[in-house]
Amino acid sequence: MFNKLPIEINILIYQYLDGITLKPFDKMSKKIMRSNEVWRENLYRKYSDKKKILQKSNNYYEEYKWKKKLEKHQFNYKRQWTLGCVGRIMPFKKPTFQDSIKIF
């Protein structure tokens, strides 16, 4: 069914579903799900209300995954600090991302 729909409609569907609830069923759907057109809106929707201003990225999918990993890291650090067992934790460094997949 998705193969018969134009790419623009597929992008709107994946934006609405946050790109996470569906699994890719072929190579084209995987490309669409990881494209900047889908993840730019999801990233801004979730993280733009935070104190930091989001910068432009060349790969919003990887940026979204990195921000989720950073949130988890911060939560674990706060929990360990509360329990008094911080130990040695190395700070996160933001990696450089490759350019995103071009679908058009």
C-alpha cells in the first residue's frame, strides 16, 4: 500500500507517527524514515522547548538519536549522584554525523 503512495504522503505519515512506531518494509521506506524531512519536525517538536536553541544539522535522524542517548546519560548520572555512587563517568562528546540520505 505504501509503495503506491507518493513520497510526500509517505513523509507526512511518518511525521505523524514520529517515525518510530512503524518498521521499514523495503529500502525506499527505510530511506524515507531516516530522511531529514521526517526527523527535522520531530526533533524540533521534542527538543525546541528546552533551554538550548537547536542548531542546524546535516542529519536530523542521528541528531535525534544522540539527544535521546544524552538524555538517558544525564538521567543515569542524576540517579547515581542521588544514590551517592557516581564513580568515574566520562562526558559525552557529540560526534560528527554523515550527511543524511537524499530521497529526492
